[in-house]
Amino acid sequence: MSKLKYVVLIAILFLSFLASVILSFLSPEQACGGVQTTCYTVQTSPYEKTFGINNSYLGLIIFPLLAIFALSHLNNPKKYKKQILMFGLIFSSVFALYFLYLQFFVLNAMCKYCMVVDIGTLLGLGLILGWRER
């Protein structure tokens, strides 16, 4: 098993979690640097919630859970842990692609924190799928 792969994944998940923390606990004006920014446009759009829950709150739950599974797999590798990680990253990546689509093609605005989360999620999936273990 390649320990570095899971260390990098945990770092990516931590950065995504930090971006979620910023978006969850600061107002859009504070996080985005004012109301005239594209970040503010994204954060106050009708797409800021999924299933009635603020997207950043979902990140507060999902990223630590995935990091716990990655850390657990790093310390005690089991096939089911890797499968849970893969499922979580695939599920999250579907949403990340949707949110990127919304930012680029619907809202024509980007949020720097959302980009960290979305790109981080996609990188995490690419890492799990593309980094072959020995």
C-alpha cells in the first residue's frame, strides 16, 4: 500500500474542510471580500443549498468523514474502507462537477472557496483511481 497516496488525500480533504469552515462561519461578505465579487454571487445564489442544507455545512460533515476513513485505511488497510472512500469521492465528485457547471455556465461567476472544494474533490478521486498501489 502506498502511504503517501493517503497522506496526500488527507491533506486535500483537510483543505476542502477548511474552505467549508470559512464558508460556514463567515458571512458571504466577509468570506468573499464584499458584495461586488463573483464569490458573493455564487454564495448568495439559489444554488447555495442542496436538499435545503447549505452546501458548506455538507462539507463540514463529508470531508472529515472521508478523512477519518482515509486515516483509518492508512493505519489499518481494509478493502471495505477503500470502497467507502471511493464511493464517497465518486458521490462528492458528481456534485463537484455539477457545482463547477453552475459556476461556469449558469452563474458565470466563481467562488474561490468553492473551487478549492470542487477541484480538491476531483483531485481526491483522481488520486484514488489513478495512483496504483504496489
